[in-house]
Amino acid sequence: MKVPFELEWLGGAAERHFRKARPRTEELPWGTVDPSRYDPAAVDRARSSWTEVAINEYRAVASFSEVLRALVDAKAPLDLLGMTSDFLADECAHVELASRMAMELGGAAPRLVDFDRFTGPLRRGLTASQRANELVLRVSCISEAFSGGTATVSYEATSHPLPRAVYGSILRDEAHHRRLGGLYFEWALSRIDEAELRRLGQVLLASLRGLAPFWKSRSATSKEAPAWSEADLGALGWLGPAQFAPVAKEVVVRDILDPLATIGITITAAERAELLG
Ligand SMILES: [Fe+2]
Ligand SMILES: [Fe+2]
């Protein structure tokens, strides 16, 4: 069932503990965005986009919780478990940053979320190692690599100091989240056979097909002038869909397909052509 995306905040001891764990949030230049200085259509689009980031970061909390549990079950090295645990607080901090950014622009856009299907489904009957392989692949090697790689380009276009600081803070953490995949597979690869590599290739293909609308959808391929000022949208942290499309495709090849191919997780040339065509 879909329900409105809303966040609660307890304050008191919970807030103090969280602030101690992630003290930088309060140092950002909050309260410095004046939405009336920007094109209203650009503000509206930026507001929706930051709301969607908040939802995606919230999903990342759920995803890394699943990754952590799978790594525990697969008896991954303890320091890798500790590293992954730390990411949960990072993702909570990112939810806060993105939602406060939406508030600065006039408040979060209303969004419905299905929490019963919040993260991707895992097939039944997988072993603990297969679950760990699949979740690390989907979350660290694909999802984090995609969001981090594309956000780097959006960050470069962002001129207002507040969204720049938000991106800076998020991207610093995401770099570690993306590294987990490489570290995990370095440890796990000798235990992964050919059949499992082929299975992971299919997981890769399915995940990337889920991202394809970023470069294949009508808004991504439209040549029409956008309904908002691209300069103002950029200042507030966002590329329009037509500008985003080539960035998304480049990140998929450079940060996802190519590095995964070096460890034997691949899709066929025909699948690649169909995906990127
Ligand atoms: Fe994040
Ligand atoms: Fe992340």
C-alpha cells in the first residue's frame, strides 16, 4: 500500500546521539536560499527532485540494512561489517540533508511510497553468499555508483552555496559506499563460481534496465525547450532530463559496466547495445 512520504523527528537523547555521530549537518549554511530569486518553475522542479533524493536516501538506509544482514550471514570480515554499519548513519544524515534542502525551497513535494515493496525483491532459495553477492552488487556497485557518479556532475553545475554544501557532504560519504563493492568482491571472488558470475550478470542487466528511463524516456530524449530556466535549476542542484540523459549513460558505462567486467560480472555485447541504444 502506498502512503505519503513523511519523516518524524524525536529530539532529545536520540537527536543528541545522532548529532554526535554526524556533527557536520548543523554546520551547513541553512536558511540562505531565497526561492523568490529564482524562476518558480525551476524552484518547483528542484523541490521535487530534492524530495525524491530524500526518498532515495531513505531507501538507501533500508538497502544497506539488507546488505549488512547479508554480509553477517555470509560471515564477511568483521571490519567490512563495521564499515557497512557506519553507512546506515550516513544514509540517515543524507535523508535529513535532502529533506531540509526541499524545505528551504518551500517544503517537500507530496509523494506516495510503497513501503511493502521499498527495496528490490530477492529471489527465494538463495544461499547466504548468493544473497550477499547480489545485494552488494545491486546496492554498492550499481545504485551507489549511479547516484554518486551522476551527482558529481550535478554538483559541478550547482552555484548556490547551500545545495553545493549538501552535495559535498553526501558525495564525501558516497565515495566510501561505492568502495564497499570492490572490497567485498576482492574478498569473495575466489568463492564465486562461473554459474554464480553468470547469475550476477543477469542481476546487473535487470538493475540497469530499471535505470534506462533516465536516458530512454520521452522527457530524456525530448528536444523541446524545458518549462523552467535551466540556469536556475542548475544553480539549485539539478540538470534537466535531457541534460541528465548523456551523463547517466556515461556513468553506467564508466562506473558500472566497465569495472564490473574486470571481475567477470558482465552482460553480452547485444544486451549492452540494446540497453544503451
Ligand atoms: Fe546516501
Ligand atoms: Fe550511499
